[in-house]
Amino acid sequence: MTFKLIVAFLPDDHLDEVLKAARAAGATGSTVITSARGEGLEPERRFLGLEVTSHRNLAFWLVDESVAVDVLARIASVGCFETERGAGIACQIDVEAAVGLMRQIKALESRIPSGRD
């Protein structure tokens, strides 16, 4: 079984919807790291010398390659990554090896049509 790692950097206001969308598209779970900080094309704004930034999250999904494109497309759509400034970004990374996934692999194998390895 071949896996992809999908990583998204997004604000709190879309997090719950994005997590639900990823699961609906075939992700079997997720990991979220809160209190992340980032900067886009334009530096964050300052007010009286203090940064005015919103809370960001890093979300990770380790998914079977057969659903990776769908998961990425769904989270981008639900998270409004292409339509709202600062809504977030996501990418997909090839995974060479992974451990600790026996329950997920069994669940995925039951969903994948026979004929796949």
C-alpha cells in the first residue's frame, strides 16, 4: 500500500469543516498541531508595534494514494484556499515508509476494490 502525506496550514475558522471534508473524501484520521504561525506574500500587520495575527493550525493526513487527490481537492475547496486571502495552503508529499497503521490499512483494504496491491 502506498501512502501520501497531506499537510495543511489553516486558520481556526475553517478547521472543523476541513477535517470533516477530509474524512468524507477518504481520510481515516488526522493530526492537528495548534498555535502555528506563518506569513504569506505580505508580512503580517502590526498595531502599536504588536503583531496582529490570527491563530493557525497545521493539519496532517496520512492517506492511501487512491484518495489523496480527492482529499486535497476537498480540503482546498472547503477551506477556501484559492478564494480567500489568508485562508490556508495545503500540499501532498510522497511517503516512503510508515508504521503504526495496521488498523487503518485493514479499513482501507476493505474499501479498495480487489486487483490493487
